[in-house]
Amino acid sequence: MPRHSIAALTLTALTISAPVSAQQKPGTVEVVADLTGAMPTGVTVAPSGRIFLNYPQWGDKAPFAVAELKNGRPTPYPNLDANDLRSGTARSHFVSVQSVVADGANRLWVLDTGAPGFSAPVAGGAKLVAIDLATNRIVKTLLLDQPDVVLPTTYLNDVRFDLRQGEQGVAYITDSSIKGPGGLIVVDLATGKALRRLSGHASTMPDPGFKPVIDGQVLMNRPAGGSPTPWLVGTDGIAISPDGATLYYCALSSRHFYSVPTALLRDPSVTEAQIAASITDLGPKAPSDGLAEDADGNIYAGDYEHGTIRRFAEGKWTTIAQDPRILWPDTLSVGTDGWLYFTANQLHRQAGFHKGRDLRRQPYQLLRVRVGAGPVLLK
């Protein structure tokens, strides 16, 4: 595939209407857990094999924001108090969590949007929280409150870490704003100081004229009693190369994904124009929500139009999982056991897309497919 700069449940998978590469037969999809109640978005698998989920406040009135999966059931993590905003302030409690990611230092990082219902982030709400998995205690909270970085329109979406950079490492975060500019945010984990990069750049914004088709219908905002409008979401999926040198990202409302050198993102002396000139358009792909990476350098993405999981290797996309249960593959996570885990949460069936009718059918599911490689742990 040409590369060019843009600066200027256990059952054999069933066939559905999505193209399958002739080079590889889709793998078997397994159910890890059936999930009832609020709709989950994120999942992460710690190196120890522990599985964590998160629940943003999108209208389901999730009773907790972060959970550990124990015996097939989500349990509030690290405790119920941290998940109960009524018992304290937004600075010390989870508000609306969009992503959880385990690192190579035995910590779970919680990315709190601080923005329930996609509102503007509340004071003290937007933050990165680290939980020590050995003690199950919060050990670090970084407030993301720089007004030039976290905007009133910002919606913090997903995050990747490189603990080798600086004193304590860096985090790379996507801003998937639905109201304003998308972008990338780089956070110094020692100081909490952050940089906003590629804000409103074409690569962090929805594709012009993007119209995803699911179940034979263009996905649009269709409020009860209102007129349909395009559903356009900025930078969402994010992945990092095994050497930490390259960051991959894509907008949710896009058929492209991109890469950029991480060294340029981290360096405050590098201009936006210099970063933009270094971006590589990696070509067309199916529209996806999250991205994931493995230690062999492969990138994974869902295809929410066709209900598949795909792998990007050597410049080509291959379908590795295809199953009617893959109903909006949201977040993906590679475990040390060689499996790719992902949530299927039926996001596209929410009432806001169907004139006020909620078409989701529980349970939601946590699924997995064998990939035979481990996670990227930059420690």
C-alpha cells in the first residue's frame, strides 16, 4: 500500500457481509463475558491476566465507572467509593471514564473525560489516574486542566504510554471531540504538564462527507422529533509501535488512519507545521472505533460497518475475525496470553441514532480472538 504524507463466546465465526482476505480464514471468536446493565466501552488486560472494563456516563446511569471482571462479573474497582461521585469531588472521584489501560509497571491507568454526556469537562474532572495493581490503591492523579490543552469541547478518548521517556514516562491521548477540533495530547507523567498537538488538523478530524452504513442505513444523529444530522467524531483510536517511535491514530468518522513520530509530538520546540509534515497517511481502512497494537508490530482495528476485526501488517489489512456478535467493536486490548480482547457494545443501536428508540439488546459482550502475539509494554 502506498504511503504518502498528508501535510498539504466459543463458536466458529459465521460469515456476514464483509470482505474476507483470501490469505487468511477468519479465526474463532470466543465469549469472555456477557455484560448486563450499563453499556461498556473500554477494556484492558493487565500482564497478569486481570481484566478491567469501564463505563462512561452516556445516559445508562452506570453505577460505577471502572470495574474488574471477577468470575465473569464486573466489580467496582478499586472500590465503590472511588466510583461514587456523590461521596466527594470530581478531583478525587471518577466522573465519566472512557478508557482504561494497564501498563508494564503493574498499574491500571484510568482516563476520565470529566465530561458526562459529552458536556464540557467539569472542574477537576478531566484526569489520568494510576492504580497500583499490587495494592489496588490509587497512587497518582494528574489533572488535565490546562485550558489550551483540554478545551471546553474536549472529549478524552483513549491513551497509550511510554514509560521510558522523561523521568516517569509520557502518555499520548486522543481528543475525539464531537463539537470542536480533534487532536492529540501528550502528558508528562512526572509533572502532569501537557501539550496539545495537531488540533483541528485534517488527520484528527472526520473525513468530509463521511457516511457509515450499518444494517443497511446511514448512521446519523436521529433525535426523537428532530431532523437527522451527520454524526462526526474526531480522533479516537490510538496505537503505538513496539519501539515507541511511532504513534498511530484515526478519527472515528474516517476511512483513513495515520502515523506520526512520537519524538516530534513530545518536543515543545517542534512546530505544528513540522509535525504535520511528518504525518504519514497509511491509506484507506474500514471505519473503526479503537485501535490496538502487538509486540510484533501489528495494528488491529474493528470494522463497525461489517462486524469484523482486522489486522494491519506489511501495509495490508486482513480480516481475522468475522461474527454476527461483533456488534460495534469498541475498544481492543492484546493480552500476554496471545488473545485480542474487545468489547461489542451495540453503540450504533442507541436511541439517539433511531428517533428515540433504544434498539440495543442485552447482554453486551466481551469477546476475544487468538492473535498469537503479546502486548506492547514500554517500560
